[in-house]
Amino acid sequence: MGGELSECSREETPEDWLRHAYADTAVVTQVNDGEAAEPGERWASCSASAPSIVFRMLGMLEVRAGHRVLEIGTGTGWNAGLLTHRLGPDRVTTIEVDPALSAQATDCLRSVGLEVRAICGDGTDGYATGVPYDRVIATCSVRAVPPAWIAQTEPGGVILVPWESPWLCYGLLPLTVDGHGGASGSFSPYSAFMLLRGQRRDLRIYRDVVGDGHVPVESMTRLSPWAVAGDDWAAQFSVGLHLRNVWRTWHDNPDVQGVASRLWLATTKADSWAAVDCDGRSSERFTVWEHGPRRLWAMAEAAHDWWRDAGRPGPERFGMTITPEGVHVPWLDTPDDPMPVLP
């Protein structure tokens, strides 16, 4: 779903519409939370997921006859419709924060003869009226699993969430609830979903992070910024677990003499930042600028070194345990081997 979005109308171009509707790819169904926007300012806020990821997630959920399921994020209603067809209308509850999307999905489901318990509300709080649930599935990514989802799930039940760190949106996390207020599970790779609206943070480098009076510290590094923010998804996933509250963005061709690309790092609180400059010629030395109480590039280097020394593990070797107090503890291979999470 990257790049500029283009509209496709069922009425105007029915063949194209059908081709996109039945292709194994995500289709954006809402932009900018339903608000009007110019073409260059549009961003996806709802989509119909690719059929392959829908069926993969439903397979991972392992629903059985008699299960009660809570879905977070009704969206188009397709997922809720499949679950309702499988389990029955009294066994599925779906909740959607956007009133327009909730109403549209309900109408679509009714048009095909499915009466789904569709609730318009904040999915962060779950839905206490229908507890307890045997399964909870989110169709939006999370950076932290809301406590209500664990509290409303039966001991031994499963919560399936797409995972996102501020560094990278990537991976699925099926959690088994332990009955003591916690949950644990291993990651599965390959997924990208829109972030739970209540966990969004709209940060912009020159508006929120870099101040006119900032005087950064200059240094050099031999670690390529592409090693931690390039095409190696396993490295990015691991770095994201280490640096829980650090996000990054690329700035190509900045208006800076001698700089071809710049990798920005910043805390989600916008109190520290770093920039790594690439001149487009050298692949061995890169200039680093850092400001604030946390040396973010040094932390990224430490996270990458740990991943390299651990044998460059992929996402499937990592897991997450959530304690009854709500602390998220990532681990490698086993919960008995927690990862170091950098402060």
C-alpha cells in the first residue's frame, strides 16, 4: 500500500474494481479517517486485507465450535462475516471505533444475510458485555497489548495481534492467556497493519523533534544505517524490540551539502534525536549527529551488535511475555531468556 493512492470506482471502471477486489492484495477503503484530503496528502486509514493474510490469521486463531470471539477493528466487516458464518451470530462480537465504518460494515453484512453483533466504540477497552472470550483477534497493529484484552479472555484462550514497534510494523503475535493476568507467545513474521488509533503518535522531525536551539554532538560510525533500517527485516524487527520507544524515518536528498541520504531517529517523546548522514560515496564511514539525554545511534549500534552476536535470528525466534502488571518482556527462543531492552 505504499506510494500515491489512486481511486477505483465500481461504477466507472467495473473491470478494474473486480480485479482489485479479488486480487490477493490489500485494498484501501478509507483515507484520512474519512476526512477530505488533497491527493498528495492522503494516507490509508482502513483497508480490506489481502485474502492470504486473512485466512492465515484465522488459521492461527484456531477457532472451534462453541468459541466466543471478540474482533477489534470491524473495518469492512469481511473478517467478522467469516467468523460469524463459522461460529454463529451469538458467538462473535466485533467492535469498530469509526462510526461510519461500523455502520457501513453492518449494512453490508446484513445485505448478505448475516446478523453480526457489531459495536461502535473504542476497541482498546474490549467489550465487557460479552465476556469471557475464547479468542480475541485484532485487525490493527499494536505497540502494547491493552490490559482489557487479557482480562476479558478465558485462561488458556488466545489473543492474536499484528505487532508494531515505532521502528517497524511487522509480525503477528499469538498470545496464550495464563489465567493470572498475563499472557505469552512466539512471533510469526510477515504482516503489516494500520496502528490501533488510540496508540497513534503523529511526530514530524522539524515540527516536533528538532528545535532551533539544538546543538547536536558530532561523531562517526562504521555501521551502515541501512544495516538497521534497510531491507533486512529480521535486523529491523530485532532492533525494534530493543528500542521500544524509538522511531526512524529516511530523508532522501535533504537540502544539505554533501548529504545524499539521512536516517533520522527520535524518541516517541521527542526528547532525543539522532541523524546519520550518507554522502552517497563512502560505505565505510558515516557522520552521526545526536541531541538529547539519550544517545540513540549508540543504542541502535548496541541493538544491532546483540542481534548479530545472537546469530542474526528472524522474527520467528522471538516471543513476548506480558506480566500481570502489564510489562511487555521480549525474549529469544524461550521466556527464560529475556532480551535486553535499552532504556
